[in-house]
Amino acid sequence: MSAAEPGSRQGAPGASGTAFIGLEIGGRYRLEEVVGRGSSSTVYRAFDVVLERVVAVKLMHLARAEDANQLERFRREARAMARLVHPNIVSVIDAGEQELGGEVGAAEGTSCAPYIVFEYVEGETLGARIRREGPLEIQQALAYAIEIGRGLQAAHERGIVHRDVKPQNVLLSEEGGAKVSDFGIARTLSEEGLTLGGRVLATTDYVSPEQALGEPVTGQSDVYSLGVVLFEMLTGTLPFKAPSPVAVAMRHVREELPDVQTLRPEVSAATAAVVERATAKSPDRRYASARAMVEDLEEVLAIETSRAGQAAGEATAVLRTVPAPTRERVPWRLRYSARSIAGAVVLAALLLVAVLVFALSRTQRGTGIAPTARSPSDLRAVSLAQTAAHSYNPFGTGPEHQDEASNAVDGDPNTAWSTEHYVDGTLDKPGVGLYVDASPGVAARAIGLETPTPGFSAAIYAAQAFTGGIPYSDHAPLGERGWHLLASPRRVHDQSVVRFGTGGVRYRYYLVWITALQHEPAQSAVAAQIAEVTLFR
């Protein structure tokens, strides 16, 4: 399970489950922090005192445990997930029941509440990523869809249908991989389904037509929902909106999804065709299985990578797992890891470094060379994950060159993230930027910047959570989106260190917000590049 999404609400004390912080569930899982809450259960980050590891504990609310249907649904989730062992499904570690004292909304006295223990996935949900970034990079969206599809395929092969596939039920680890979670309304194909007064249990924004009509569901229903998730990843928006959930469900029954290429022209016809087939109203025209959809997604990812001539992030990792014939579509340099390609080069480089170190030690010994601007002597660099950097463009149509964002934290000044090129160096919006995720948070004191395009102006902002409920394309200023100004705009040199104070607040996100570009008269289009971002404390 994952940490709560930025901007999520925990609820009131007691009702939120905070009264149980410090309690040892099952005699070994010590509850440490509420990281998520639903209508029937609360998810905690916990510490397994026996194996000394962090886990996630999903504890059912006592008031819900008194409802036979709710209790059976919770137990069903434990049974379903315990049968699923797959890298793209959140793993179940343990389950049981715990005696608890009275809880808000529960009966007086002591009752037993069931719990499920999961692996703890440090990261965020796919829903949070989409809300923060808007449309994802096409290759990244395809890579996530492949991983989700693989997880669903594994469940379907064991006779389990998820029935509530949506971005909020997909966890993205810090390493970048996607894992399907929350099988709370899943059922086997041989079990009778549970209902709540005739309501459709799935989230109607992603519900298949047959499920909306109360008809029997199969793995093809999950395929439809995955198609809607892919649509949202590519466009940054849901296909249907209506005044009520029932009205949304009926639009899924009666209307075709909007054309992906109309909303995002750079999407290829091959990618649009996968979305169209996955979301066909009739199961007869839909992919027969998640496996069939994944096979087409793998082909399309290879095609999109070949068109782009590059791959980054999770797309790179997924490409190396597709079947060999599909990989042949991809340029040779993208088929293998940089480690395997550069093995011989590394050996030669080590020899060269050894020679240079020896030479420098003879020529620079005792000279007292000062540290560079990116390494202030009174500060320490904060360790950031390779996936920590993200493009941020809340006033545009989506992230600018998100596939290059990791270049800003790779330790190589020869690679860089770049904004788009702007005519006459004039931004047509308040700004664009790049932020780093310093999870779980740090009271930073400075940011070091290296750039091959000095002269642009940038401010520094920080946030513990941002965007919240504000639509991605809304023109609300950064302050209303959760960002706090730490340093006003200033010119950035080839190597700059911007110092600031946080008042001891440990912020998770730090944003380099570009407000103006450096324009040379001879240049018709100008971009700003950031080769390295270093966070200091």
C-alpha cells in the first residue's frame, strides 16, 4: 500500500483512526500513521516488530464489521489477494482479526475488527500523478497500462475479476513500477456477487457497460476499465461527466468515448486503436482478455519508442520485458540497459580516471582548490531518487519533456531537462518549472542549479502537498495550489546556489519555477535547460 495522496483529507480525530496509533495489531504490527481512509476501512503505515520492516495494515471500521455483507466483502478481499503473487499486484502478507475498544460510529464495548497486512509501497497513486501532471508522456502511459494489464491478467488467470480498476487503485513505487491494489469488491467467477441495495459497486467513471447494467462481469469488464484509465492517462481528463454517478454510468452504456487523437493529436493511430478496442461497448468487439490487450500495448509501446527515438522512466524498464520479436521494432541502443551496453566503456573510463587522479594529485597537491558553486562547504546534499524530478506545467497542456526530467538528477551535467522553445523567448503563461520529490520531506536550505542556458529567471517554491482539487488547466496561482514561495525570481547562472529558509518546515516538494527566458536577438525560439538540480540542507 502507499502513502496518502498529496492533498488527501484524513477526517476528524478518532473517526480517522488516529486513536489507534501505537496499537500493535496481531501482536506484531505497530500502527504508526494513517495513510489512507475509505468508507469501510483505514490504512496505516505500520512496523512489523518481528521482522523489523515497514508494512501497510488495512483495518476495517468497527461499525462496518457489524454488517455481514461488508464483513464478507473485506474477508473476500483478503482471500482474493492472498492467492495473487505477481510483481504488478500489491502482495498480502498476513490477515486476522483484532479486538478494539469503542470507535466513533461503532457500538459500545469491545469488538473484533478484521485486518489485512500488505507490502508497503513507498510512492503515490496513479490518480495523484495524473492530477499533478495532467496528461502523461505517451510512452509512460503505455508502460503503466502494460503493467496494470499484466497484474489483471494474473488475477484473471486465477479466476478473480477486480471490478474496480481505476487510477486510485494503482500504486506507483519510487522505482517507477505500477501495482494494482484494493481488491475490495473483487470476486471469483464462481462466486455470487455482493450488492448494496442494488447499487453498482464499481466507480462509475470507469465502469463497463455490462457492469453498469447489473449484468454478469468477466475479465473483459476490467479490460474496459483499463481502457478508460489509459484514456485518462493520455488526455488528463475523464471521457464522461454528468451531474450524478448514475448518469455517468449511463453514458458509458450509450455513448462512445471521445476520440483520443482529437484531444491529443500527437497520440498515434495505433495507440488510439488500442483505446477504442478496449472500450468497445460490446464485449464481442472488445479485447477477449487482458493478455490480448497487453500484447497490443507492447507492440504500440515499441512503435511509439521507435517514433520518438528515445525512452525514459518506466517505459525503458518495460521495453526490456516485452517479447523479443516486439523488441526488434525498437532501436538497438534502447533494447538493452545502459549497464550492459557500457560495460567495456566503464572499464576504460576507470583506467583513465586513475591516470587523471594521479596526474592531478601531482599538480594540485596543496593548492586548496575551493568547492564549486554546487557544493557549498556549509551545506550537505540531499539524496534524491532517480525518479524524483518531474516537469510542472499547470498553466499549459501537460508536462514539458517529462521524459527528460530524470536528467536533472542523474549526476551528469552533460544531460539536461528542457522547456519547450518559445518564440522570441516570451512565455505565454505565468511560468513553467521542474520540481523534485524529497519524500518523506526535508527542511532544505538551498538549491543548486547547473544550466547550459544561463540567463533565465527562476523562483523557488516548496509544498507538502499541491494541486488538491484545482483542475490542472485552471489559472489559479501557485499559492492556491499549495506552493509556498521561498525565493523570489532571480537570474540563473551556469552554476548557481539559491539559499532560502523554510522555518524548520520539512517540505516534500521543491519547485524551480521559471518565470522568464534569456532571449538573444539572433534567436527566434528560446528554451531554458536545467542540467542538474541539487537540494541542500
